[in-house]
Amino acid sequence: MRLSMIFVLFSLLIAACSPSGTNSNEPLPPGDAARGAELFTQSIGGAPSCDTCHTLDGTVRVGPSLQGYAAIAPDHAGDASVEDYTYTSIVRPAAHIVEGFGNVMYPQYGRQLTQQQIADLIAYLLTL
């Protein structure tokens, strides 16, 4: 009994200390595309802004252009929903590498962004 109590307390401690934005088991709050558009150009917590590497006009930088993202994302999502694919692409960028590009996306967005900020970015990307 005592060992199980220690395990439960340890589990709660780990959960409480995990960074925001990394628990993909929780449903995302509703996203706000207008806030997402603002976030797209902002550095948050030292993380580079999305527009550092991605354009919206078809120009290629370090990462692929996100022009027409809502139309092309389903082709990359496979069996996942476009929202889940986009979420994973933000918080675990190595999970989905677009052909012709390397695994160079900043890997800490899941730690730097809140679930709300991620939801807002997804809502914005799905308007493109």
C-alpha cells in the first residue's frame, strides 16, 4: 500500500511539473484564427516565430511555404485529422518531415506554447 501511494504521488508530481502544451491527450480549446495570425509572427518564450522559416506566399525559406495549407494538409495527414496532424507537426516536428526539407524545425514549441496558443495557430493555419 505504501509503495502504491508513493507511485501515485510521484505520478502527480510528474504531471504537475510537465510543461504546458505537451499533453496531447487533452482536447484543445477552441482556436482563434485572428490570435493565431498574430502568433505566427511573434517569438514566444524565446522560440522563433513561425514566419522565421515559413512564408505564406509560396516562397521557400528553411521550411516549406504554408501557402494553401488548409488544402494541402489533408494529403499529408494520412489517417489523422488535419487538426491532429497540425498539432503533431507543431509539438513534435520530427514526426512529419515534408519531402525535400530536413528536420530543422525548432523542437520546443510544445514547451514554449500553451495549448491555447497552439489551438490558435492551428485555427489560423486552417484558414490559409
